[in-house]
Amino acid sequence: MDRRRFISNVAVGIAGPFAGVACAGAQGGAKPVRGYGPLRPVKDLRDGKVRLNLPDGFRYRSFSAAGDKFSDGSTVPGRHDGMAAFSGVKDSAILIRNHEVSGAVGAFGDKDKAYDPMAGGGTSTLQVTRYGEVIKSAPSLNGTMMNCSGGPMVWRAWVSCEETVNGPDVADDFSGGDNTKLTRKHGYIFEVPVGRAATARPIRAAGRFAHESAAFDPSSGAIYLTEDNFGFPSGFYRYLPPKHPVLAGKLLDGGKLQMLAVKGAKRKDLSLGQRPGATYETTWVTIDDPDPDFTGRPSNDTAVQAVGRQGREEGAAIFARLEGAVHHQGTIYFVSTQGGATAPGEPAPEDGFGKGRGQVWAYETWSGRLKLVYESPRASVLDLPDNVTVSRRGTLVLCEDGDGANYLRGLSKAGEIFDFCRLEPIPGDAGAEFAGSTFGPGGHTLYVNIQAKQGMSLAIWGPWERGLF
């Protein structure tokens, strides 16, 4: 099949799974539904420890934990984060997984192949069975930094996002690392092909900012990008490459970066509480200097706002901590982790920009309309959603990064939210969270990461047909 026909075939639908649905919001919010039923402690098939609470009939196995060895004998780094699954041979899955390692701690794997030999983040690629047994594994991108999330591309690649603007030209950030030890600028997106190591080539025209996720629209060839600028306003972007990536066979540098704005409302603050189903007509403003060079080593707080400030000066909309994003049937679903109103009687999140417990937004690529899909009414229903994926039935899977117990939650087409999995508390690691949820080939297995002091990946399987995934 030629590439032009491929584009036509993958550009399916113009109405996402929430089109026409009366979406839930903070005003009266949706009550949790049963989903797959009550959660109970389930032992990990790898070592018998209880790590997850799941509905009846579901099982799981953990694999490739921090400190384990890759097939080449090098050590698996920690901070497992965003991830995508691609089809492999004999029902196996090929997983490309981020490692959100900060600081000038040195590259894992082969330092001669590293983008920056002093930076400790990157990606690993694993071939696994649908029951979480590792067939082979290896580093696939190294020498990058704070690789948070990204997104799968239809030409069998993963785009990995650096959630930082660290570099030798910028003062140290919150992590306490020494930026003078870094050899390259950071804050970019990188393409990682399936089945081979990346060339560690940053796409500079896609911006130098605190990238989080990437979602590809096959119809236009645009890459939609979220920004998690933790303490400051964040934006929703799109990168327009100079040639459609499917026709080029890869993501090319040299395109145009734009930032979303609401028509007729400059710098519209969408981080605040919204009415249920709030819908906006949008436009895009162009970022003139997407890859700034800094002189005099400005503060990290100044540098991390440089690209977004350009957009807001032109009227771009304000969001609170944009994290996960996924494309489905012509719609980009993306998560505002701290968006929304503070629930009566509940405290606002202690840190970061935004006073709510989370929003889910839908941007229709074909119409330019932006719609609020869901706003958390309280922390017990949805608490600080992060990564997101979508099932074959169009149900969203939300990974929580909340203040208490963290869940995998489902958000149905009808706007109903339900609990699917709860992370068992890890002694001495209150910050453990879910990340990188992704369904494997055929939907048999949900792969997900635990980001913790000793992170790991897990494969979950069971009677999916019984519920909404």
C-alpha cells in the first residue's frame, strides 16, 4: 500500500466517542459507576506480592523493574513513565517506554550513542508476551532528560517528550541538578522508531518547553503537544511538520509551532471551573521563536515560560498542567491535571498551577471545536489525572497522580467514571503513581507502569468483555 492511501485509511471518522454526550462536570458531577465490579487485592504472578487491587477475574505480572538488566547486560533505569505498545510477532507486543530521570547523572546504556552523555533519561524498548514475560529488551534513546510522556505514531514510532528546558544556558531547576555539567540544550521531542535505536535527533521547531505528551492526527499530519509547566500556566500546541510524516516516513524538523487560543477571548483562562460540556470555537497563534537560546543563564522559572509566554502575548488560552493526550477518531483527548474548580469543603492541590482535581478536554481536529468532556467534582471520584489512553470501545483510561490512593479510572462514552484498578500503598514511597497505560495488540493486555522509587511495568489481562474497556 502506498503512503498516500495509508493516510486516507488511517484518517478515520470525524466524531469522537464523546460527540453529542451531555458531559459531566463539577456542577453536580457524575457518581462513580460499578464498571467491572469491586476491587480486591491480587498477587503479582511474578513474585506473589500484592501490588494491585483489581476486579474479579483479572490477573497481572510485573516485569522490567528499575535495577533489572536489559538483554545487553546494561541496567534498567527508573522513573518509568509514558509508554506505547506496537504489534510484534506471535502475539507479542513491542513496548517503547519513557524514563523520567532528571539531573546530570550520566546516561544509561551506551554513552557513545547518547544525545547528552550527562543526562540520565530516555527510552527503553521491550518485546514482551501478552502475559508480561520479557523476550528481549534494550535502551533505545539515551542522554535525554525527564522523558515524561509522548505518543505512538502510525508509522511505527514513538515520540518521546522532555519535560524540562534544562541545559548549560539555564540555571538549575527544582531537581537540584547541576546544569553546568550538561553538554546540550534540553526541552525537545525525539522520535524513536520501533525495532531500532533512535538517532537522538531533537525536533527543535516543535519547541523547547516542558513537553508532556504527543498525539498524531493522521488526516492533517499535525502533532498535538501538551505542556506541563508545573508552577505556571500551560498551553496546548500543535506542530505542523514541513511534510506529512507518513509520506516522509519520519517526523521532520523545520515546521511550524502553534498554540491554541479561544476565538474572541484573548488569554482565556480554561484552568478554572467550567460549566458541564463547555464548548469553545478556537484558533491558533504562531510561535515566532520556538527554540530560544538563553544568555546570562536565566532562572529556570524564566526559561520554562519563554515559549508559552510568546503564545499568551498573542492571546493563547491558559490551562493548568496539561499531561496525557491521545488521538481517537479525529479527536484529541487531553488531560488538565489540576484544572477545574476546587470542590466545596476540599483543599486545593498543595503545589502547582491550578486549583482543581482534573479536567478532560476534547479537541475536534476537523472542526476546531474544544469541548470539556469531564471535570472532577471531588478527589474521591478523580484525583489529578495524568497519562491517558483509549480502549477499542472508545473508553478512556486515566492514570492518577493524586494525593492519596492512586487508581486507574475509566471514563465511558456516556461520561461515567469508574474505578478499575487501585495501586497498593508502597511503604516509604507515598509518591508512587500509575503511568504509561497502553493496550497491546488485539486489546488482550493493558500494559501500565508504576512510577516509584523502584519503578516497574505490568501486564494486566482478564474478562474485558464484561465491562466498558
